[in-house]
Amino acid sequence: MEGTLQGLCAFSLTRVVGLLWLGVLVMICEPILSETMQAQSRGVYPLGMSALNSGVTPESGFTYSNQLLFYSRDEVKDNDGATLPITGSNSVRMDLNSIVWVSTTTMLGGAHYSAIATLPFAQNDLTSDIRGNVSAGSGFADSYYVPFVLGWNKSNISVRAMYGFLAPTGMFTANATDNVGSGYWTHTISSGQTFKRLRGKSLLFSTFEMFEFHTGQEGTGVRPGQTFDLDYSITRSFPIRSMRLEVGGVGYEQRQTTPTTGPSIGPEKSRERYAVNALGITSTLALPHRKLNFGARLFEEFENRATFQGYSLQISASFSF
């Protein structure tokens, strides 16, 4: 299973990606590929989505963002990181629609208050070379809301503190093979930091941390283990006439911090702790005079544990009004 969740905000796509601390991911538990393999798990946060400018709060007003996310994985890793002799593939495709509002007033030393709502549509597929299609679902997925965001934009550093929750609005039925939602609520606490260096603040280093707290799954009694997420990036921006190009390296990590519990969880499964690692490249193009932003990121995963392993392609566009 795989989680879903998301938010977004930005005057530039780089900001959008950073403020799109999104939390919408469609699946939170992946079905079995064979009778000898139990479901693999991840958190609900779509990894890598807040790697850029994660501490930056956009200008006051509204921003709309659309993000197309594609996750493809064709390796299955055990709890020690070894590749299991199971052939198949897992893919998740998401279309995230986010609206961000930022207030004009400030508080607590210059912080702006903002809020985010993300409405996702998703399609997932799990296929085994031996058993064929194991599961597939599509439709409106779990929605993500961030009612509390405080952001401070200073000369050389920007910081944000956030609380949000993932609501189980996607279709979910225990033991069904066409689920799009997770079947449980998730509360999140997160923070982003962006450090600006060199003349014109053209060198940017960002980090983003999130803690996920999951409730019990409806109809199964399973409670997924809690999750820690980390995104990061280092980028350089260049002016091109009236536009601005930002390129650099990105990465993400995810760790399960507590055991998964429930009546169907055996001792071996309860000892599992999924871990995800990835590095990649990013490029964004901002047109400030038109308030338009476009970008793309490509991540390659490595040394995962107790989950699938593959790559992620993420394409974004946004405008402010």
C-alpha cells in the first residue's frame, strides 16, 4: 500500500514545490504479489514534493497548482534490503490540484499565516508476472488539508511550521482490489527551511521534515507504523531575460519509526521497518511577470528496505491570482 497526501503553494514553481508539502498519496498498503510475500508499506507523503524552497512562504493571495506525479517500481526489497526473487511492477499516477491562500497580515515576528487544500485524482496498478494484474483502482483519492501554516521570510533564511491532516475521502473497502484511498486518517506535523547564499541569493539549500501519525484502518483493525520523511535540495538559479531558471540536485528519505499493529499482522511483519532513499535532478522555470511557473524532477531510488524500489517523475505548473 502506498500513502497519499499533499499541499502546495508558491509564487514560483520552485516555491510551489517547496510549499506543496503535499500530502496526498493514494495507497497506503500494497497488496501481495505472491502468497509468500506480505504487503509492503510506505507513508502517506509523496516523497520529494517539498525538496525545493521548502521554507519559503509565497506572496499574499491565492495560488493554484497542478502536479502530475508518476511512481514506477519493479524491484521488491526485504527487511534487510535484499532484492526478492519476485517479478512484477507497481505504479501510481496522481493528478494533484492545490489551492493555497496566504494572508496579508503578519504576527509573531513577521510570520504570515496560510492554508492549503489539495484534491487528488489517482490511478494505481500492481502486476505480477506470474499472477497477472493483482490490483488496480482509479478515481478521487484521499484529500489533504493544511489549516495551519506559519512562515517567516528573512534575508538569508526562510522557515515554515505546519500542521495538516489526510482525510480518507478516496474509495476504500477492506480486502478489495480496486481501492484508491487508504481507509484511515493521518495527522502530520512538518517544517521547512531554506538557506540563501551568494550574491542575489542564487544558491539555495532546502530541507523539509515531516512526522506522520496514522490512525487505525477501517474494516481491518490495522494501524500502520508512524513515519518520518525528509526532503532536501541544493540548487542554483540563473536569470534568463525576463525569466528565471533553477537547476540542481534533489533527494528524499523515508523511515518507518514504529511497528505496524493489528489482528492480521504477524510477528515477522511487525518487525519490518520500511526505508526509502532517492537522489535526483530538478529544473524549474519561472515567468514572474505572468505569474506562471513550470518544473520537473526525476528521482532514482536506492537501498530501500521492506518496500518496492524504482523511480519517480514529477511535473508541475502553477499560477498566482
